[in-house]
Amino acid sequence: MSCKERGQPRTTVSRSSTAATRLTAVCALALLSSACTDSAPEARAAAAPAAIPVITQEARIEPMGIEIEAVGTTQANESVEVTSKASNTVTAIRFQEGEEVERGEVLVEMDDVQARASLAEAQALLARSKSQYERSRDLQSRQALSLADLELVEASLKADEARVAAAQARLDDTTIRASFMGRTGFKHVSVGSFVTPGTVITTLDDTSIIKLDFTVPETYLFVLRRGLPIEAAAAGLPDRTFTGTVTNMDSRVDPVTRSVVVRAELDNADGVLRQGMFMTVALQGEVTPTLLVPEEALVPERGHAYVFVVRDNIVERREVRTGKRKPGYVEIVDGVHEHDRVVVDGTQHVRDGSVVEVTNGGAS
């Protein structure tokens, strides 16, 4: 057998081996392509971001005014300490402690013997002066008395009239009367007590209307006005709320506390409020339509405030400008519109452009 004949089988085996190798490679590529095709959806699913669960609320417009809270002290509408004008002895006390008295009602009587005597003397002198004046005027009409002498008699008459008025005033001072309708306080003297000018006999308070004085920071001056309604409460009167109105503001701001004193009046027909009580005050400025969002929606960052607005399950981060506040809510001056939905729970997990899932069913 020649060399050519011996080499023929080798060529056949080599070609068969090459074909088998190619077939194996094609199968491997087909299997690999099939495996890649089957795993593509899973890969794409793994690559897609998961929706972040959040709770949202709607920005809405509600009537709102600036609310101010303060503390104050009550004062009676009218209040005086009943005292004596002169040194004298108390002879009778005509009032009971804590009773209502009318204006002009007698409260205390004092010894008036000397005062009555002085008045009687002055009245006698006045009667004599009047008689002399009548005679002198008759004489002057007949040219029997000069005009100068008549003027002297007339001057004496006027002096005696003044003495009578002074004596009558001293007599009146022995009887102390109520200067206005009100409630009396404790008795500080007894019958027989010797009082001097300024000695406090009792107190008299008109509490039908109570004045309530409280301080407000000067930053709220633009809110204050006469007639502004207020509500007040006292710790000693639980479950009672008293209503009134602002009647006046002090003309000056305290340079130390930077606050102004405001006075309001409360109706006290049943007399339960007393002078000197401590009360808490709440007043509200003029009510205007205000765009509000929950406080939880605000995200402070480096001196700015942001909210996350959700639209079509996509989050948009917006900077906002805030205004007035009330418990649980804050006014949005700029950055959000009515009916925008803002994230109130989940703000720490979302970013601008995040995909979210609203889990509160769209309820506000």
C-alpha cells in the first residue's frame, strides 16, 4: 500500500472530528442563548426599583387666624378702698361683709355732734348776714348808705354762706356712702373705732364686668384691635370658659419685655370672677382662607423647608415658604397648591423622583 493510500483514512477522521466539534459549539450556543432568554425577565424585574409605601394628605384651604395665648390678671370694673376723710369715731356700721350695695347707700356713720354744732353756728351767722344785707340794700336805695358800705355787707354775707357750705361738708363726711353699686369686702373697723384720714374701713368692688389685663409680644401688634373676641379660663373654675372683647391697648411697648399690655372686658353677671384672679387667655386674629398642610409633611434642611408632593406615584421635592401655624397644621405661603397631595409618613425614605405606593387609599 502506498503512502497516499495509507493517509486517506486519517483525512476522513479529521473531518468528522471537526464537524462534531462544530456541532457541539452550536448546541452550546443554543443552550446559552436559551438560558439567557429565560433569565431576562427576572433580571429586568430585579433591576426595576420597588415602590416605597407612603401615606399622603391633601393640601386644603381652611379659614384660619393667628392664635395668641397669654396669661393675665383680673380687675374689677370699679374698685375703691372705703376710707374716712377726717379723724372721728365710728358710731354705726350699716353694711354686711360681701353684700351688694346700691350707689349712695350708707355704709358707715361716725360721730356728728361737733359737725352739727358747727353747721348750726354757721347757719346762725348766715341768717344775721342776710338780714343785715337786706337792711343795707334798703338804705342804699334811699341814699342813706354808700355803695361801698353795701359791698362790705354783701362780702360778709358771701363769707357766711361759704362757712355754711364747709360746715355742711364736714357733717356729710361723718356719713360714708357707696360711691357706686358693688360688693363690699371685709370690715376693718368696729363700732367705737377711732379712724384717721386714710384708714381703710372696707373695700367696694363692682364686678359686674371684669377687666382682664394681659401682655402680648409686640410682633402681634398688627393683629390687635378693639373689639377682637377673646376666651379666658381660670384654674379655680374648671370647665368654665368666659368670653369677652378687647377694649384697649397700652400706648407704649415695654422696652425690656418687648410686649404690650392689652385690656379686655368679660361679662360677670353671676359674680364668680373676683379681682386679682389669674386667667389664661386665647384670642384669634381676623380669620382668612389659608392653605394648610400637616406639620409632619415639612422636611427642614439647612434653614429651608421642603415637602414631597406625589403625582402619578412619582415624588416631587418642593421648597415651600411657611406662615401661620395652628396645632398640627402649618400655612403654606408658596410652593404648594390646593389639592396637591403631600407625603406625611415616609418622608425619610423618599427622594425627588422616587416611585411610591400610597397606602392610605387616597384618604385625606
